[in-house]
Amino acid sequence: MPASQLCAYETSAKQPSAAMLARLLAVAGLDLLAATPELDRLRQGQELADVLGLVDAMPAVEAAPSPAFGPFKAMIRR
């Protein structure tokens, strides 16, 4: 593997395929585990952090004032 490719993986410029990740882990003496409850929780936590990051990046918009009594306002006699 070219050093530039490994560097791209290390710096998150590129993501290895599952097969390449398994090969890299095998060189380090590790196995690529199938989904486990802990890995699933970590993935869900990362997804939540990603969504919250998007929410933080959205511009703030003031909500339009809602009319009193909503759609029933026309039914009220004064």
C-alpha cells in the first residue's frame, strides 16, 4: 500500500473499504468485528452527534407568531 494512501486513511481524507479495513486490522493482529451492541451504540451516538452538529450549524429563525386560538379564531364572537 502506498504511504500516501495510508496517510489519507489516518487523516480521514479517505475511508477504507470494509475489505481494506479488515486487511489493515489483520496486519495489526486484530479482527474486524461484526456489529455488537456496543459498536451499535457508538454508531448511534456518532449519528446523534452529527445531527446535533447540523442543528447547531443552522441559522436561527424566529418563529412567526401564531394567531390566538388558531383556526378557531373566526368562530369567536365579540
